[in-house]
Amino acid sequence: MKSNELLKLYELLRIKGIAMAKRSALFKGLIIGILLAAVIFIVFQFVRVSPDKQAGAVVDEFYRYEQQGDFAKSWALFHSAMKEKFPKGGYIQDRAHVFMSHFGVETFTYTADKPEKLEKWKMAKTGPALENVYKILVTQTYKGKYGNFDLKQEVFVVKEKDEWRIMWDYNQ
């Protein structure tokens, strides 16, 4: 082969190599873009918590405070209608007295069922109908001087001023 032909062949191979490198970089960029989009989607799914999970989380927070005997913090999670029903000082005193003193227990365990969405619900027959309420059955297990027993209660969670709040049922 002549040097002129070798130069042409070398130039042709160099151009093909550049084109292949560009395609390879484009392919790598595409793969990285797809992986980045998938990671962003997964992170968004973890960050964005559904309303039923938010309702369940506030019930969990409420009963953790109750377990610890921190009734002031659990009372703070009540809906304003519940706060009207139970002034803070009275609630703190009653909960500590009835559950801890009378039952002879220091704490309890609890389980909470999956939240069930209700389109409308009333705390009492004469009360206003609330929308987008979640009902969660909570079972508290006590082990005390009168033996072991479970207390089951339906807890209702409703948004008030962009915060999920606890309510109890007073319908008869």
C-alpha cells in the first residue's frame, strides 16, 4: 500500500472512531438520564406520603405519647372539638389517674389497623358532618394488677387547618 492510501485509511478509521465515541457518549448519557429519572421518581414516592399514611402516623404519634404518660403532648394532637370536650389539665389528670393508677399499669402496648377512609362522619349526632375522615381501630393491651386486657377503640383522624387531628366517636 502506498502512503497516500494508508493516510486515507487512517483518516477513515479516525472519523469512524470519533463517530462511535459520540454514539457511545450519547448512549451513556441516555442510560445516566434514565437512571437519574428513576432515582428521582423513587425519592419522590418516599417523600410524598399519602393521606392515609399521614393519618396513621398521627395516631401512632398520639399513642406513643400516651404510652410514655406524656398526656400533654397527646392532648395537643386532638381536634379542637375534642379539646373543648376535655380541657388540657383535666385530660392529663384523668388519663394518668384512670389508666395508670386504677388499672395498676405503667404503660401499655398497642396496635393500629389500616386507616379506612370515610367520605363523611360526625363526632356526635348534633355535630357537623366532617369530610375526608380516616377511621383506625386501635387496640391497647394492658397488663396490670387486674390481669391482662385489651381496650379497642375506633379513632378518627381529620384535617384541621392543614394538620391531621384525633377525634373520638360520641354517637349513640
